[in-house]
Amino acid sequence: MFLKNLIDIETISELKKIIYKRVDFTFFIISVFILPISIKWSSKLLFIALALGIIRSIYKSDFSWFYKHRRIITCYIIFVSYIFLQGLFIEGYEVFFKKFDKAVAPYLVFILVPVFFIEKEFVKIIPKVFIAGLFFLFLLILCNSFLDSSFYSRERVLEVFDIHHLYASLYILFAINYILSRLLKKQNIFNTTTSLICLVILTVFLFIFKRKAAIVVYIVLLIFYAFKSLNLSRIKFLIVLSLGLVISLIFSKYLIDLYLDALNFRLKIWSAAVESFWKNPFTGYGTLNEYKTLNYQHFLNTDFAFLDSNFNSHNQYLTLLLKFGILGLVFFSLPFVFFF
């Protein structure tokens, strides 16, 4: 009954229409479904879907997706062109084109993926398929745990499914936020009972993956939706406030040391990233030079323990600044202006 509610009849009907109507979108949907299981295979299917989408557009002379999203696509064309020119200038012609698949190809997704975002009935099914793929990952974890007679830790999940616990936690938080937002708006993707069961399962696996920051975000989400859903009389406000204080006390007593250890570790990396950034703030070091740049700065800072570990900057904004500089960050951020 739970699985029947999770993959509802309406969703299956919509999928059948998509498979019949758009082969390229079918590949895209499959790539979304397996994203929680394998980023590598999902990426391969995504590029196949993009290629089919462009071929379909050329064959049918239908570029409505470009005209509908032209402002955003134009901004990303500028961003990818900037990466292209930056790579040629920093790496040189021969080296850059040898690394083209890693240096530039991933960012072409920004330009081409709007080919799928033109028909509303197709787009609205994407989150449902993603959440179904996430639950399929949970099912695989449980099945493998049963077959191996030992529960899969997050390290074992990474080894078998090629999914880092950071990404798994991000996927789970997305699913929790999506389901809670639909419950609040009474636009349930499942019925209420199934939604609550999904939230419980997602919560259990979030704690299994043991990402401290993700757990904090989860608590903030619950408090946020609690405030949004209640007509806050004084009594309700006091209840929510008391709950927040209890959570804060538990955090300060049992979790604060873990967070401080993680923060101290990251502060050294962030410090090296900021120092490196200020040495070349406008254009950055190139899309593939983040690790090399940080390792050199760790050496200058005598943090020799970090050299063999090959850490990235542990912060996406710092990563963008190190790779592309202020100019690149501005070009990358421009499309978000249109969303707001």
C-alpha cells in the first residue's frame, strides 16, 4: 500500500505520456531517478538526454525552449565563454583542450538543460521521480544490509553506490523540504499518511548518514514549518519557543564539541582559501586548479598534515571564487537575478 501511494497512478500515467512523446526527456527522467544512486551514471545519461534534446530541436526546428529561457541561457553562455577564455589563457591551448571534458563540459549543462523545461506537465514530475529514486536507494541499502547480514554505514554506501554522505544528506533535505512545503500548501504529492511515513523514513536515514550540518538544517526546517503552519497564539508560541530551547540545550550539551572540532578543521582550509583568493581575486586560478592552489597555500602556512589529504575549500562560494574569481562568480550568479 505504501509503495502504491508513493508511485501514484497519476504519476505513472504522466510518465507513460512522456515516454511516448519525448525520448530525450525520458532519458533525462531516468538520469534524475538514478542520481541518488550514482552521480557518474546519472551524468552520462544526462548528456545523452541533452544530445537527443538538441537533435530533436534541430529536426523539428523547435527552439521555443531557447526563446522562453533566453535571458538565463545568455547569461550562462557568457559564463561558459568566460571559463573557456580563462582556461586558454591560464593553461594554454594544448593543455586546456586535453582537459576540456572536465574543465568546461560540465558547465555546458547550464546552457543546454532548459531544453527540458518547456512543458509544465513534464517539469512538475521531476521532484517526484527524484524522491522515488531516493527511496529506491534506501531499498537497495536495506536489501544489501540483509544479504550481507550487517547494516550499511555511510562509508559502505559510498563504497558500493558511489554516493558521498554529503550529497545523500542534501538529497534527503530536499525531499523533506519538498514534502513539508506541499503539506503546508495542501498540495500533497502523496496522501497525508504516506507523506508522514516518507518523512519518518527520510529522517531515519538522515541520522544514519550522520551529517552534523544536515541535522542542524533539518531542525531549522522543522521549526520554520512549525511557525508557518501555526496561527501563533501565546500558548502555541510558548510551546514552539520551549521546543527550540530544549533543542538548543541538547545541542550545547551533546553536540557542540563535535561541531567545534569540525569548524576548527574547516577554518584552516577556509583561511588558506581566502589567502589564495586575495592573491588573484578577479580572474581566479582556473576550473581544475583548486586543489593545487590550496595545497600550495597549506604548505606556505606550514599545515603539512593537509598536503596529503588533498582537501577542497569545503565551501561552494570559496570554490567559485578560487576557480573563477569575482568576475566568474558574478557571471555565474546573474541568472539567479531573474528567479528573484
